Amino acid sequence: MDILTLVGLVAGILIVILAMLANASLLTFLNLPGLAIVIGGTFAVTLVKFRMSSVMSAFRLAMSAAFTDKVERPTDLIRESGELAMVVRKEGILGLENHRTSNEFLQKAIYLCVDGHPPELVEEALAQESQQMAERYEVAERVFRGIGESAPAIGMLGTLVGLVQMLNSLDDPSSIGPAMAIALLTTLYGAFIAQLIALPLADKLQLKAEDESRNQILIITSIRNIMRGENPRVMTELLSSFVTPEHRKGLVPEREA
């Protein structure tokens, strides 16, 4: 569980709700027609922009990626890659046959190596897998950014509808204030959805995509060097460029006597 994503969303929503409750009842900010305009209109615009399958896939990816912390640390992958290189150097590539890892991408790379495929084919297959992953994240990010762009605009549209209705009832001055408040609520709903939900999730998906892409490039680089029979120490020194200098301590194994 990526607790920071959940804490951020809950904290943001609670802050807004507490601000609402400071001088008024929460029911004051509830307008079902306005809420229907914003949610329904935003969903409709999203369907115009994207395929239904892309929208559903974006929400599934947001739930599985943005709210979970399944991306492994590069330092762990570098250490594991160094261990794999040592095994291959002592036992050959078939020495990896019984190796199991929690990283699905690395496990696929190991299977491809053990099956005896040439290095060019292994690298191409892994590169294609990495590209498909990046495209899925990109589409999901675009969906949530589209929601973030549409929700405020639909909210403003709802406000204009409310203002027109208010102007039609100017003969009753006592109704102008409540009608204006209701009209402005749709703008509030649109800004709430965009700034507290859609756009933060889009940014988190972008961050997760960058982390996944970095790890997969690291794995592709390590597999390439393992299949070449590269010295584990040299390979680890090469892979250490994927982490910051302060995290490189202890990654490079001691020189063999």
C-alpha cells in the first residue's frame, strides 16, 4: 500500500470538508443537480476523448499502481542482478533455471535467457514489454489529466446554467442569494474533482511510470551484461549509475582475491 497517496487524498478531502463546516452545514454545499451535471458531464466528455476500454483500464491501473507501492528499489535490483551474474559465471546460464524473483519483468528475462534465446531476441522482447508498459501508463495518465481539465469546465458550465435560472427569477430578490450559492457549487465540484483527485492521480501515475521504466531499463542492461558473461563487479559498477551516489555504498562487491 502506497500510504502517502491515500493519506494525501484523505487529508485534502478532510481539509475541504472542515472548511465547509466552519460556518455552515455540510448540506449547504450539497446540490444534487449540480453534482450530476459535473460528474455526468465530465464522464461524458471523457468518453468522447477516450475509448471506454482505455477509461476502465486507467481506473484499474490507478487502483493497482497509484495506491500500491510495488515498485522495487533500484538498489535491490542491482544486488540481485549481481547475484545472478555470479551464478552464471560459475554455473552457466542454466544455473538460473531454478531462480525465482518477485519482479515479474526480471523473471520473464530469466526465463528467456534459460530458454536459450539469442541475446538480441531477449533484449528485443524485453524492450517491447517495457514499451507496452509505458504506453499503458501514458494512456492512464492522459485519462486522468483529461478528467482534470474537463471537470472545472463542466463546473463552470453548470454555474452558467444556474445563473441563467437565477436571472429568470429576479422578480423575487430574496431568492437571488440562495440561487447564486447553488450556481457556484458546480464550479466548486469541478475544482474539487480536478485538484484533489484527478490531477494528483495523473501526477502519481507519471511518477510510477518513470520508476517502472527506470527499473526495466536497469534489468535490460543487467541481462545484456549477464548474457555477455560480464564480470559481476564491473556490471554492478555500471548499474550503480541508476542510483544516487549516497545509495551506492555497499553495492559493488569486493574484488576477488
